[in-house]
Amino acid sequence: MRKDKNKEKNIDKTLSRLSSNGNAPTYFFALLLLLFFLAIRLLTIVSRSDAAFGFADMKVPMSTLTGVFSSVSHMCIFCIVVLYGKVGYFTSLGLLLLQFPMQLNNIFVNHSPSTIPGVFLNLMTIVVMTLLYRNNVRINKYQERLRNQAVTDTLTRLPNRFACTELVNDLVKRGGKFALVSIDFNNFKSINDTFGHEMGNDVLREIARRLRTAADSGSTGTHDFVTRQGGDEFSLVIRDYSSEDQLLDSIRFYEKELARPMSITDCELYMTASFGYTEFPTDADNTDMLFTCADAAMYEVKRTNSSTNRIRRFTPDLMNNTERTLDIECKLRLALENETVFFNLQPQFDMEHRLRGFEALARMKDTDGSMISPGEFIPVAEKVGLIDKVDICVLKNSARFFSEILKKTGADITLSVNISVRHLMKTDFLAELKAIIEECGLPASQLEIEITESIMIESADKALQCINDLKAMGIKIAIDDFGTGYSSLSYLNSFPADLLKIDKSFIDKMNTGDSAKQYVAAIISIGHIMNFGVISEGVEDMEQLETLRSIGCDFIQGYIWGRPLDPEAAEKLVLTQKQ
């Protein structure tokens, strides 16, 4: 783990928040001190006063208030000790000890025996507050022990699953990019069966030591958090990597450290582990899905049992677990039936930060109101043949909304909608699309259909005819995820597209080396040669933005300037841009 104090404080804050409420605010400490000094001052005044005041037809000497102000001062002392621990105790002790010289002076120099009760009261207060402080120390130690038990694995002393979940929750709320890695050791059960559980525990402790040492060494160049999930399962939370290559290098470093032979009680053991990882927010957008995705990737490594590649990134096809797929399918069918599949709009900008338009993105909520990741329900929709209905639902609702925005603002912006290859190839697609455009009143010239590069391989001739028909209607065509497929330039040249979308994976790697940058520059050049506009997806930082600007990219889409927005927020953005 890199010695980054600020980030370490973030983790410490996450863990300490689980059990400790902390001290009372500093301003309250100052208020108690002020009240204490005020009570002492008033106590001194009234004890020396011969005056009296009227109360219920009685003349009450001012000196009778000495007990009141004495009680207030001692109440302040006890509050400070209880609320502020060690600092409060020694502050209170100092305040009381400072009173003794004045009290003794009154007794022996001023011959004022009335001060004697105050001396004994202060002595008793010191005794009581000392007992109170010592008892609080014991309670705090017990609470600290409970806190450690709540967030620490007792066998390995690593943070446990609960601590990891809390940290991931916090990172998700902050919204920054990070990776969750699930680690499981191969054939660990055989160690327990062959050598016994005590030997197995020793192995787990050695694994934990190596993981902790690797994280603390800073050798990975990333900021890593190691936890034990239970059994022989461990997790890593990895942050501050500049590219997926660096992320993979970091995971390989842990793999290498764990592959070194282990000498446990005169036995030399060789361990191998399976690593599955997932990224936020690319693969999943909530804590539960992050753990599910990382585990799915890890179990796929174990399933394939490869001896050469034991690291796997989560991909949507790993969610083919029958039970989960059926669950998502049922929820998706219900959502489509109840028309609760909805859309968000991610803004697209030119390089001068002028709004080009929006991409409509499908969204769906679970029955409990939580979001279901598009990376989960879109593959299920494609697999079970519901993607057409999802496409139409998003297209119809977003087109209706967009038409209203255009009428209100007169903005010259474009609505971009994804259409699956399967849906595009349907014979009634064009008629269906025309009906939606006419019903919603959306100008065809302000609609853009996004198709994937794979269409040029799967059904080039039929796709070309369909695209020509769309162009004849005045609709724009964007080729999505360009560079990830294997289409030839001759096919590309024959397609009457308007826009190339460079896949996020290339943008992520673009600044890792000159060749990666030149690859993106080449795509942009190809697009311009063919009179296509070029937009880069997944732009997240200024370095990427400046690089794209320097190599002639036309438009960008990504978190740096705009996350997916609900319709209301999208409308506000359009109005802001119009001003």
C-alpha cells in the first residue's frame, strides 16, 4: 500500500465509523470550560457578598447561591471527563488543582474557614472523576475490542468481509474508478484433508502476511486494500491505476507473491490462486453487483482450470448462471409489461464543450427499488429475445421526451439510440421506427441510430440495405464500439455512416504509450478520411481530453463532462446550454 496518508485516513475513517461515535464537538468543550469559569467567578463574588435579594417575600443572602454555582462548576467538570476522555480528565484535574493554592490562601492567610468545605469537595471530586475516568477507559477498551472484532478477521488479522463491504460502499458513493478482485486458492481443501486444519490455518496466515506485505510495499504503484472474505477467499480493492494494463500488472504481482513456495512446519507447499476482477462503474454500479461480478469471474477461472491464465475480468456472459438469468428474465418481462423500463440520457459534447446531443441508455429497477445494472439485464434481454422490446421501449419514451425538449428550446441537438443487430434485421423494423417518429413528432434528422461494428461481418449486404433506408429517411447512423471488432476498411467505406464511436477500452489505454495513442489517432484519421465525425466514449479525465483534442477528435462522451442524467436534469442541461 502506498504511503498516501490522505487515502489511508479515508480507509481508517470508514472502519472507525462502524462502531465509534467519537468525542463531542470541540465547541462544546469550549462552552463547558466557559461555563465552568463563569460559575467559579460568580461563586467567588457571591461568597464574599453581604448583599441580599428578594424572593417570595423573603430576603435571601447572596451567599446562599454558593451551593448553586459550586454544583454548576462540578457538573461541568464531570461532563468534560465523560465526554472528552483523557484530554477531558487531565484538563479537569488541572482546573481543580489550580484552585487549591487560592483555597489554602483563604484558609491560612485570610483566616476564612468557610473555604474548608470547598477543599474537601474538590478532593472528593478528584476521587470521583478519577474513578469515572478509569471506568470509561475500561469501557472504551472493550468498545475498541468489539470494533476490531467487527471489522477484523480473527485468524489472519486482516480486515474482514464486513470492513471490505463498508469500504466499497463508501467508494461507490464517491463515484471514483476502482477495481474489486476476488481471490480463491486452488485445492486448498486438500491441505486441510492431508495435513489437518491447524496446518491449513498456518497457510492462511502466511497467505495473509504475503498479501499484506505486497500491499504495504507500494511495488504495485496502486493503492490497495486487502481483506479476507472467509475460508480461503480473499479480496483486493485496487485504486489509482491509470489503465487496465497497470491494473493487471498489480494483480499479477500478487499472483507472483502467492506462487512462491511456502515453508510451513517443515513442509514446502506450492499454492496457486484464481483471480477474478471487476471495475466500478464500468462493469457494475453497486456494491452487491461488484462482489457478484468479481466472484463470477473468479469462478470462471476455477471452472476452466487454466494453468497459464489464472486472472479473468468480469464480462456480461459470465452472468449466464441459470437461476440468476431466470430471475432477471422474470423481472425484465414484468418491467416491460408494466412499462417500468426507463431511460437516462448521457450528454455528448464537441471539444469546445458545446452540447451535441444525448445517448439514450436503458435502465431498470429491481422490485425493491434498487437499480439492476445494464451489464446484467441487457445480456439477458439479448439471450432470451427481449432486446427488441427494450430497444422499442427506450426509443419510444426517449423520442417522445426529446421531441418535447426540441419544441420548448429549438435546440439543434441529436438523440442517439442503440439498436441491436437482431432488431435492425427484422423486416418490420423500418415500419415500426417510422410509426414511432410520426407519433412522437421527432424530426428524423435529429435522430441517430447506433449500430455495432459487428453488423458489417454478420449481415453486411442486408445491413447495408437497411442503413440506406434509414439514411433515406434522414436518420443519422453511428458505428458504435469501433475498433473492437474485425470489420475490414472496405466494408466500412461502403457504409453510409455519419459517426464513428471509439470504444472506451482504447481511451483507457490511450495515454499509456505512444503506440496506444497513435492507434486512436489512426481511427480518427480513418473516420475523417471517410467523412465521418468521430466521438470518443468513456472520457474521464483532463489528460484524455487534451490528448483527444490534440489528435483531432470531434466529440466526446464520458464522466469528465457528463454522467447519465434523468430526463429532468437533461432538460436543464439543454436550457443551460441555450443561454
